[in-house]
Amino acid sequence: MRGEGSENRVLVDCTANPAPLGLMGFGMTTVLLNLHNAGFIALGSMILAMGIFYGGLAQILAGVMEWKKGNTFGTTAFVSYGLFWLSLVGLLILPELGLAEAADGTAMGYYLLMWGLFTFFMFFGSLRINRATQFVFGSLALLFFVLALGDFTGISDITTIAGLIGIVCGASAIYTALAMVLNGVYQRDVLPLGDTS
């Protein structure tokens, strides 16, 4: 039953913006993995744990929160990339557990190519957001395509170049997340996002 005057009430969304959480989970994990791809650190439990918990689960949580806000783009992006991280960790640990054969370079190339195509189309969706988000998606699409090329060809220098691209991509996601947090806290542009409006 409606109370008197309830037809004039406007519901205000007072929930927090989940995008910084998703972007930080993506950005920090991407930087760490690509420090490995660029040859600076070994692939070990630190990267795998980040892939499961921050890159994976935190992004999925952010995606569910975006769904609650009615943001189809944010939901699709964060849940998809969260599951990307979980699937990547699965590709690495399933063979170690004796549960599956390790994927060869061709299989990994196609895996990364599919993610590159997905990201390329998501980049077009980011054109309605801000320049910082556009850079994240544009550099991520490039990263996936270069990683795929490295796996298809087996040329390690290509993977090293991809690692450098990935460090820049991850850092741009961290910047975007921090800009959203600080701009929200201070209610002004502390760090510019390059709004498209």
C-alpha cells in the first residue's frame, strides 16, 4: 500500500561506486603478471593468489555490485575479467595437479585472441565513458593481441613487449581507480579522468 504522496518520492542510489574496486583488482594483478611477462619476476604463488582473490573474486564482486546499480557495461566487464583471471589460474594449476594436459602455444594463442576480440568490442562501449577508461580498454585489447601473437609464434621478445604493454595497461587501471576514489572523496577533479561530456 502506498502512503500519501508516495507517488512523488524519488529513490536515490546511495550505494558506493564499485568501479574503483574492480579496476584496482584488475590493475594491480595485471601489473604483477606483466612484470613476469616482461622478465622482471618469476611466476609464482604471489601472482596466482592475486589472480584468484583480487583479480578474480574482487572483480566478480564489483561486477555484481554494478548489476545492482543497473550498469550492464560494468557488470559484463568486471565479471568477465574476474573470470578471466580465475580461468588463467586454472590453466596454470590444473596441469600441475594432474587434472588436465597443459595448453600449448597455439591453444593459449586462441584463448588470448578471444579475450582480445571481446576487449576490442568492449573498447567501443568505453567510448561513452571517459578517456582514462578508454585507455584501459584500448591498451588491454592491444595487450591480448600481442600476447596471442607471442604464443602463436613462440617468439619470447614479443611476450616481453607484451609485458611492457601490460604494465602500462595495469597502471592506467590503477590510476583510473584512484582518480575515481579521490575525486569522490574531495568532490572535485583531483586526478582528471578526461570526461567525454
